[in-house]
Amino acid sequence: MVRRPGGLKEAVDAISKHIAILPGLHAMTARMSIETVTFHNRFRLPGMDHDHPPGVFEVQIMEEPLNLMWEAYHRTMTLMLTSGGLVEAINVTAEDLETALKEDSYQN
């Protein structure tokens, strides 16, 4: 987990620097998408040391292409950005995030 004081832009810049040096990640062919998720209840994902309050969160997904005859990508990183005085970037699997969102929807 990356914790940095400041705004979302500073956290994204800091994360981008780490992504650029990850071994095996080809910056020219990798793609990044951004999704927004909403939690209506307190939640905790693997890697979090405490429950997080509900809210709307940005999820950054980094993918790199597979070496196939057709276009296909492999997810290499999923980061969820949170804030609450500090901006946190939590490396989470797509499965853990999906499970937490389903559990959140059952609580409503």
C-alpha cells in the first residue's frame, strides 16, 4: 500500500513512476483504464489495515498485451485509490474487488 499526503494527482504521479520501472511491463504497449466503484458500506480489502468508510473510488487497471495472433491483454495491476486525509493506492486483485462489491450490495 502506498500512502502519500496530498491530492489524487500527486498519488497518481507517484504510482506512475513505480509502474514505469516494473520489470516485464512494456510502457509503449501497456494500456491503462480507469473505472469508478462505489461502496455504500464500510469495507476492508486484502492489504488494508483498517475498515474504510463508504464512498466513490477510482480503480486504475494496467494491462499488457499477450503475444497472440489476435488482440488480447493480461491484467498486470489493479490499484484502488482512496482518500481521507491521506491518498492510498491499494494493490488489489480483480477477484477481491468484485467480491467486496458483491458483499457491499448484499448489505443494502
